[in-house]
Amino acid sequence: AQSVTQLDSHVSVSEGTPVLLRCNYSSSYSPSLFWYVQHPNKGLQLLLKYTSAATLVKGINGFEAEFKKSETSFHLTKPSAHMSDAAEYFCVVRYSTLTFGKGTMLLVSP
Amino acid sequence: DVKVTQSSRYLVKRTGEKVFLECVQDMDHENMFWYRQDPGLGLRLIYFSYDVKMKEKGDIPEGYSVSREKKERFSLILESASTNQTSMYLCASAWLAGDFYNEQFFGPGTRLTVL
């Protein structure tokens, strides 16, 4: 069975500092992995996806994620947070359907 | 741009009412999905459909049914709404490429309150 765990329900950073949102997955084989973002009162938007082509995946808005099979992790990072990054982020693993993590709320203070 | 629209942004219904949530996509996607989103629980799959008139149960189908009479439209039905079905409902669609699903495109959501 597949599952995905987002290790933090909330992450608070200051504008201009790095962002790290952690995600671990369990799957019986190499999965496809995604990060989605949901801004307040908006639909979910795909940030990036890993489909085995490269372990370091670059997404939109300066975000990137690294697939580490040995650690079964797919953490999302950004070098410098912006106020507009404040949103909820979902790590997702795909087999026949998508399994969503419970979400991490990113708070960015000035 | 892919567009997924949902019939209502906000809906208030009474316990026992029959509720229809409609979703339409304009990209000729084979696959369509209904999720509910609750704080601290993330998104949970209710039903999905990979073709017209085809449907599959997701993780939490109890209390729900679906209808897909046309490729572009996927309806979620609450036969007899209950207060524990108060939630945000999200519709999504995706192409089917081989055995794998591509990115899912989401609608804006319908916030349903059952009184």
C-alpha cells in the first residue's frame, strides 16, 4: 500500500529565508511524486512532479524538490521565501490514483 | 488553458436533502475525480471515472454516488445529505497516458454546508 507523510502541519519562515517542506512516502516501487499548492480560496495548482527522469526536479516560482530513494523522501525547497508563497502545500504519491498528504501550511512573515 | 469549473462555490443544504455537485472540464480528459478536503486530513478521493458511464470507488465512497453521462461532465450526488458531509468538494480531471495519469487539473471547489 502506498502512503505519504508530511512531517509538519505548519512551517513559519521570514521573507527572504529558505523554505523546507518535508515529505516522506512509502511505496512498494518507485512512485511518481507531486507537489501541489493551494492558495487561499483558490484551486490546487501543480508545483512540480517527479517521474524518474531526474532526481532533482525544478518547479514553478523557484521551488524544487529532490527525490531520495534511500530516504524515501521528496522534500520541497526554495532558497528565498516570498510573501506570495504563503499557502498550503500538498505532497502527493501516485499509483493508480493519487494519495495526498495532509498538507503543510506555509506562513511567511515580513 | 485547461479549465475545470464547478457549478457552485458555496452551497447550504439541509439534512436529508438530495444534493448535486456538478463539474465540467473543457480539455477532453478521460479521467475525472471527486475529492473532499477537510482540515488536517488533506484530500480524500470519493469517486473517479475513467470513461463515460464508468465509475470507480475511491477511499471514502459511502454516502455518495456519481454520474458521468458525458465525457466533459462528472456529477457528485449526495442522496441524503448529513452534517458530516459538510466539507470542501474538489473536482479534478486528467488525461490518461498509457497506464499512468498525468497532472490532475483542479476546479476551484464547492464549499458545502449541511445544516
